[in-house]
Amino acid sequence: MDEKRPSLPALTGLRFLAALWVVLGHYCGWHPGLLPARFGAGVPLLLARNPDVPVSLFFVLSGFILVYAYAGLARSDSAALWRYYLNRLARLGPIYLVALLIAAPPLLWQAGSRALLHVAPAALSLTQSWWLVPGTLALVWDPPAWSLSTEVGFYLLFPFLLPPLLHLNRRALCLIGLICVAATILLPLLIVAYSTIHLTPYSSAYWSARNVLLYNPLSRLPEFALGMVSGRLFLLLPHSMARVLPWGPWYAVWATLLVIGVAWGETLPDSIGEHGVLAPLFALLIVGLAAGGGRLGLLLGSRAMVLLGEASYALYLLHYPIRDWLVHFGLLEASGWQGWAEGAAYLTLTVAAAMAAHLTVERPARAAIRGLARGRQRPARTFDASSPVQDRQRPQQETQ
């Protein structure tokens, strides 16, 4: 199995910022029509037009960290494979079920029991984004959960993708990485070109093609694979690169803002901006932070950011159901900008609820599920392969 590796706390803080972007993007996106005129070219519009951009970062980060934590995983080792899948279940399952329970009453009130029963098999099995035309299922019940469904597909494939990757040298890895980058850019371009030529804009067929592009695991696999390649290259990088890599986050941040600015100006179609066009920049950001990240890494790796990052998964899944409850009780409007004060109150409530769910549900449930993998052995602190949230001094132990 793998040698013990230090945790990467800066990546945890990065997860919180990405989840926060999604939450704010959805809040602004719920109220785009009545944004104050003075914000017409400001941050709210930027967030509203790009709420799904951070999902690409999650996919790249997931591939990177899984390779970092499980580089010694072998399919022939059934015990290690069992621990891997059980740890993945412990990572996703508890808060996901809590989010579904919280989101169920608003769905019943809005759409009735038929809608709930229609989507229940796919949602409970986390396969809502696997369908060829996922628009009817992926965004029903708890809409942000579509990315978890896609992530499950990646988790299932990872033990089969890893062994060939481990036998490649740096040059071959760079070639595979370039192919992944090309796929993240060319695939949405081809879909958009096909839709423009053969489909009526905004028809049902157009939206079906767009939904497959955005939600289906196979269309998002290049982003995850790019993360895996980045993780493997990071493990193979010579120590002489340590002085250069910490500058990577700053290059990635400025380049990301530049590309988002292009998408913001409507030069790029939404389906391209929301897809993995930023995946190469996110990979550079992740590798740079993993290598230290300079002052940006210190900021993202601070205890406060790590604590918030630990709750980022709960924040991501719970913000939509909480909004639906507030709308039901008349505390938020279903549409229409309500101002910064209401937005701050909503954000505060959501972050507090996510933190409470993480501490009272996610941590204990995760420890209990992982205890099944350890049997009667004494529980050990573990490094989470999809959310590097531990202190700097904690060793990576999930591959034991």
C-alpha cells in the first residue's frame, strides 16, 4: 500500500470557496430579473451566469486527491478495494440522505407525490445523471446532487483507470493530460455546433443535448481523468519544482478570472462556460496549492478555512433545500432580487446549518461506516480521499 503522505489543507479551503460560489451563484440566479441596475455588470451577474463552473473544479480535485491517497490501490487486493468503496460510501452517503429528507417536503408541496415517486429510484441510487436524457431526473429533488451522481460514476471507474496510469512515464502522462484538456474543450464545441446546425434553439432536443453534455458522467469524465493525471504527475515531480509550483495558483486564479470574464460577456455559449473549459486552469491551481501555494496556500489552509472546508459538502447539498423551505414559509421569494441583507441572512443560516450537519451527522456517520472496514481495530484518524480536510500534521491513512 501507499506510504503515508501529509494532508493538503489548502485544498480544503479551496473546496469551501467553490461551494460558496455555487451557493451565491444559485441565490443570484434565482433572482436575475430584478437585479438592481447598478449591479448589472457586477459580481451578482458574474455569479448568476456561472454557478456551475466550480463543479468542474470539484471533478478535477476529486481525481487528483484519489490518486494522491490511493496510488497503491490494486484491484487484486479485495480487502483494499472493499475499504475504498466503503470509504466512498462514508464520504457521500450520510449528508446526501439528510439532504434528500430535508428536500422531500418542498418537492411534495410543489410537485406532488407522483414527482417524488418518479425520481425516487434514481435519486436514492445516485444515478439521476446517468440517463441519456438526464434533464428530467438530474435536477429533481435536490438539484445540486446531480454532480454527486456523476461523481459516483467516477468512483466506480477509478480502480480500473488507476493501474494503467501508474505505468506511464511523465511524457506519456503529459500526452494523456493534453488529450483530456482537448476533450474538455472540443466536446462542448461539437455539441454546440451540432445543436446550432441540426436543432432548433431552445427546443426539447436542444435541451436534451445540452443536459447530456453538462450532467452525464461520460461527458464529464475528461475533467476527472485530468485530475488523476495531475495527481500522478504531482507525485512524480522532482523536488526542484517546489520553488516554481507555488506560483501556479496565482497564474490559475488570474487566468480563471479572465476566462470567466469572456463567458460573462456572453462571448461563449453557456454550455461551454459551464462545462470543463476551465479544467486545465483548475488543475494548475490544485497542483500549485498542493505544492505549497505560497501566501494563497497559507490563507486557504488556515484553521478557519479548513473548518469551513470540512462543511463544504454539506453546504453544497443543503443550500437548495433550505432555500425551498424559506420560500415555502414566505421568508424568501421564489424570484426577484431581495437585496444583500436577505442574501447575507440566507448565507449565514445555510453555513450554520451545514456546519451543524457536518459535526452532528456527517462526522459520526462517516466514522461508523469506516469502522466496518476496520473491523475491531482501534479507529484511526483518516485522510478523506475526496475532501482533504485534516490538519497539516495528520498523516494520510485512508489506504491502510
